[in-house]
Amino acid sequence: MAPEYYGTGHRKNAIAKVWLIPGQGRTTVNGKQMADYIQRPTLEVQVLEPLQVAAVSGSFDVRAQCMGGGIAGQAGAIRHGLAKALVSMDEGLRGAMRRHGFLTRDSRVKERKKYGRKRARRGFQFKKR
């Protein structure tokens, strides 16, 4: 049986479990082809960046299970998990993944709304007279 490599990725409120399996380069997300699931070419390119940096883009199938968040957050979580899976496959890739920022969890999340304000930071319009 061919070895599988696993990585968990996080971005915003999204979590992705990513498996890397030797194959023809197919990518499935939640049982669908990536193009059908993500539907944004820019996000598709972003998801597959770690494979290009590792120079293994056509030789592995990627299977991802996502939950939480939206499409952009899930795409970032898949990228993060894919980079972690590549590092578990070959520890020598850690430096390249770190240099491109794929192993750092993007900690930016939506700021909560505060009481007495319209949004997170926007106050009501001040009227002097």
C-alpha cells in the first residue's frame, strides 16, 4: 500500500484535514473536484502553491476535508495543511515552506462587534449641534 501523509491546516474559522497520496495530481475537497468546490481560479492557485514550491505538483493526489468558515478561509486552511503534509513527507522541505510562509498559521480573524458601536470599531456619527 502506498504511504499517505497527513497535515491539519487552519485559517480564520476554517479547519482542513489534508491527505497527500502518491498519484496523478488530482485534488478533491469534501468529495468534489477542487475546481467545482472552490470556483475561484485565484484560490485554486493559492491552494496548490506548496506543491509547486516542493516541485512535486503532478505526482501526488490531494484529498482534503474542510469544515467551518467560507471558501477563502477553507482554501487557506487547505494550503496550510498541504504544506504540513509535505513537511511530514520530507523534513528537508521545512525551510522552503517556512520561507514562503506556508507553515505559519494566519491568525487574522474577524473582530467582534462591541456594544455601543455600529460595527467592530465604527462608532455613531458625532453631531456637535
